[in-house]
Amino acid sequence: MDVVMAYIALTKPRVIELLLVAAIPALLQADRGHIHLSLVLLTLVGGWMGAASANSFNMVVDYDIDQVMKRTERRPLARHAISRRAALIFSITLGVASMLWLGLLAKSWLAALFILFTIFFYVVVYSMILKRRTAQNVVWGGIAGCMPVFVSWAVITDNLPEGQAHNWWQAVVLFLVIFFWTPPHTWALAMRYKEDYKAAGVPMLPVVMDEVGVTRRITIYTWATVLCTLFLIPAAGWIYAAGAIGFGLWFIIMAHRLEAGVRRGIEVKPLKLFILSNNYLAGVFVALSVDAVLGLQTVSEILPAL
């Protein structure tokens, strides 16, 4: 049982939860008003295997620094619960299974290609190159975390009747929402564990920049995230519009409060913003999911009638 739990931990279940949260609204918005239950389930399982593969590969690559950082010292490889060779075989198996699953069962080889790109980008571009060399690591490395949107959109649109609009621009907007959301989310956590990253030699932004500069950038990226969510409003109904605006204002206010606290020199708790960022993204995506399932009249359809 200890070994089984170690393999489960190797996949980073909490990270996968976030990735699946990003996948669900895309699965529903790609064909508003219709729930393709079998495709949803197939995509979530295939996406889980792909994300688990990438996360497991990441632990193989980060084996050395995980042993140095207190936040990661209990990971399976860091405490030698699983050998690196076994973890590598596990990662490769999951990656291949994910691609075959999406290509053969979900009938979308485009989605399978996106999964392959996700694994490659997260492991090679982010973990092996960017993470240890630049403070911009999570900015560009976050692209891998945006890919579930494209995977989901590909599965649904590849199975739509011929001639039905695919509206890929909406997938691009959702991609950008996650892209801009990732830095403030990660930097808030990195502020809390700055000494860990410094000890491991990882140049996260809070390690190489003062807190004023970091929180200023958190605020800028928070604004960019919220503004991106607004671009999707014409293609959604009032529930999403209310969620995007309401949760967005909340997120912006809390980011400004963190920056203001740092500027005043008072003690701040960046971990609160990290947790809030999770709740924000979940709130916006739940609003979009409900809106899409109900198939409400979109804002672009309502406005001409007024």
C-alpha cells in the first residue's frame, strides 16, 4: 500500500485537480447546451494520464532539488520510496497510454498531439531548461498548464457534425486566462517558500527580486487575467458574465491589498493570495460550465435584441 500511495503521489494529484478544472469548462463551452458525457469522461481520463505522466517526469528531473527543499522533501523520489528508473518507466507508460486513449477512444489525434506537446514542454522546456535558468520560468513554463483547454476543445470539435463552427478563438481566450493566471498564483506561493527555492538554486522571481517588485508584477498579471476573462463574455450568458466580473474584482482587490501591504512594510501573508487564486479560477470556470450546460442565450445574442 505504501508503494501504491507513492506512485499516486508521483502524479501530483492536487495539480491534476487544477488541470481537470481547466478542462471541464472547455469540454462544455465547445458545444454549448450539449453534454457529450462519454467524450467528457474519456477526455478527463486521458487528460489525467497525460498530466500524471508530465508530473511524474518532472519529479524524475527535479530529483536533486526536491531533496533540498522542505516543501518537497517528502516526495516519493526524494525519500527513496520509488527508484528513478521505476518512476521513469511509469511516466513513459502513462504518456503513451494517454495518447492512445485520446486518439483511439476519444477519436482525436489532435488532442493526443497536444498531450505529447504538453509533456515535452513541461518536462524539457520548463523543468530542464527554464526552471533553473531564469526568473521567467513560470511565465513561459506555464504554457504546459494551459494545454488542457486545447486538448478538451480538440476532442469535442473533432467529434462535432461536419460544418459546425469550432470557434477556436474561445479556446485561445481560455488558454490566455490560465497563462496570465499562472504567474501570480505561483509567485504568491514562491514568496512563502522563497528560502526553499534559494537553497535549491532555483531563480524564482521572489528569490531574485524584492517583494515590492514581485507584488507589483502579481498585480499586473492579475489584471491581465481578469481582462482576458471579459473577452469571452460575448460568447457566454449572464451567469458567466456575472462570475467573471464578480470574481475578477475580488481577485484584483486582494492582489492590490498584498502589494499595498508590502509597500507599507507590514507583515503580509502571500499564501492567502495563492489560495484565493485557486478559488478565483474555480469560481470563473464553474460559472462558465453552468452557463454552457444550460445553453443560455449569449450576450452577443441578447444585445442586438435590446
